[in-house]
Amino acid sequence: MWSPKIPVNAIDRLSFYLRTLDELIAGDVEMISSEQLAKQCGVKPDLVRKDLSYFGEFGRKGVGYRIVDLYSQIKKILGVDRTWNMALFGVGNLGSALIRHANFLKQGYRFVAAFDVDPEKVGNRLPDGLIIEHADRFEEVLKERNVGIGVIAVPPANAQSVANQLILAGINGILNFSPLHIHVPDCCRVENVDFSIKLDILGYHISSFST
Amino acid sequence: MWSPKIPVNAIDRLSFYLRTLDELIAGDVEMISSEQLAKQCGVKPDLVRKDLSYFGEFGRKGVGYRIVDLYSQIKKILGVDRTWNMALFGVGNLGSALIRHANFLKQGYRFVAAFDVDPEKVGNRLPDGLIIEHADRFEEVLKERNVGIGVIAVPPANAQSVANQLILAGINGILNFSPLHIHVPDCCRVENVDFSIKLDILGYHISSFST
């Protein structure tokens, strides 16, 4: 795979362009200019052009980019032109909603296992057909089902110990929904999703608007 | 309220310290040094000290900070030492999980309204007691219940139109769970939560690890 070195900040923008292009494909638009894409994504046109320059010069001046081509090129560059298997840890309210989140599969992410330690949950079948398994057999399941990403949706106090077990099992990508920092070695990448930090940021700005 | 000018990047770190202190309070720890807080949050001690310097010199050298004091000071600075009323737009899987997310209320964010346009959902009672209302009467409800934050969990194609209506109704803080960029005027702040962008970032890094 041809893989240029992309600056860290560009990666989330590229992923964001991908989401936007995905919606445009659904809407039957064929071509897009960097200016149009910039406007839809709320970033400066220069930045879009710079980010897209990692893909070489396959856009045509004055005409723009063919949306389906740009979409598949960005997927390839990001390494997401394949399906990633994911395992969920913690089948509470949030975990259950994540399992049912239709967009994941569309975007190439598929839950192939769901673990919990609650005996009342273990053995239950989820709406997508997965059966909740006890966390104590997770290591063999992860190997059997070729899991690449672990999704942590357990209570905060248990998040680090789940992460430790994932790392020992050779998983090096973690999506963390607990509000605490997870310590991992350099061979592992954690991405955090914390709604309440976003709410605090909103609270701060709304307070500033009104003073 | 005493309100120093805090750099944008420091705000999410302060919110993150808040989450960590919250867990420590639950665990009955009384004091913490900036080094300990830095370690728990995975940031450099110098950065923690710099961020905490916005609160003046109420930590004691060699002893550290009293956790409950630091916690309430950070809340005050961020303007989250109060309860914010929130309205949910879109009661799908994700929306339902958000309503049931126990941590929101603990952290001072309370859903006081939930809207949908699906006639099969309108009128249903949610587990927390809220009744799903039709989106067409949202404007008067937002005023009656003093809503400060709108939470958008509708399908991507409808996100911008919900945001437009929120802004017209005078809401200037939006938490957006749709994967698309929402255009808002300067008087409004949007924070985006997009799981799939986080997954793409993971995918990119895992691919890099293995090549």
C-alpha cells in the first residue's frame, strides 16, 4: 500500500472529509471542488487542498474531484478500506446503543464479540444476533475472531484493567468511552470519547457568551 | 464570578482533571500533588501546574491540593458549578442511551426534554420519566424549561435543520452526534462527538503499527 506520512492533525480532517463524501455519494452528487468540500466541512479551502495533496494530483483543475474516487483514495490512505473487527467490553446502556449503531458497519467497523461480567447479561442475545459472553474467555475469542479494536464501555473504575488485558492479548487499538485516562504502552493507541468533557466545554463557552 | 481568560486547549484538560478528581473523591483520597494528577491524567506535570495556576496559589507546596477544593474551583472556573438543562433531538438507539447515561446528571447536565418526529415514539415515556414530545412544539418547551444545551442525535441529513431551529430559538450550545459539520453563527458553539472519526484514527495507527 502506498502510504505517505500524514501529519496527525490531518488524519481526523481526512476522516471528516470521508464522512462528508459518504453523505454526498448517498445524494447522487458526482464531482466536488476543494472549495465546496471546504465549505461543507467548515474548514479553509487551502487546508483542504493541502490535505488532499497527499493523494497526488488526480483532481482536475476547474472540475474538481470525482467523489467516489476521492472517497476510496482517502479510505486507502487511512487504512480503512477494509473491515475492522471490534469487541465490546461492557454491555450497559451505552454499549448496547453502540452495538446497534447502524453507521459503524457501513463505515467498515463490525462488532464480532460483546463481553460483560454480569451473570444476568451473559448468554443474552443482542438485536444484531451477537450473544453476550463472559469476559473471562475474551482472550481466545479475540484471536478466533481476528479482533483489531477493543471498545471499552465499562464503568470507569474497571477501564484500566480491561485495557491491560486487551494489551496483553495483543490488541493495539482501543476506543475508550470511560471518562478516565487509560495508560498504555507506545505500541498501543487509545482514542477517547467523553461526552461530558464536551459538555463542560459548551458550558464554559455559553457562560462566556452571557457574561 | 472571577473568570480569568483560559486558553482554549486548557479548557478540555481542566474538564479532564475534573473527571479524574471526581473519581478520586469517590475513592476517599483527600490531597493530591500536581505530579500525581499529571500522572493519572497522562500529561506533563508542568502543564498541570500551568493549568492550575489559573486558580491562584491555593495549593500548598510539598502538600498539594485538597481534592474537594480543587474540584469545586475548577467547576466554578468552567462555569459548570450549576445544573445545565438539556433537550435531546432524536430518540433513536443513541439518543435513548444518552438519556439513560447516569453520569450526565452527576456532572450537572440534566435532560428536561426529548423530541422526535416519529408518531410511534411521540407520547412514549422514557425510563427516566420524560415523555417524548413532537419536535414541532420544541420552541415553547425550550423556553418553559430553561434549556441551555441542545443535543442533536437525529439522522445526519436532518442535523443542520435541527441546529437552525435551535439557533432561532436562542440556544447557543449544541452537542452534535451527527457525523456532519454543522454551520452556526459566531454566537453559538458546537461540540462534535463522532465515534467513527475516532475509529478511522485508530485504523490508521493500527495499520501503521503493522507495516
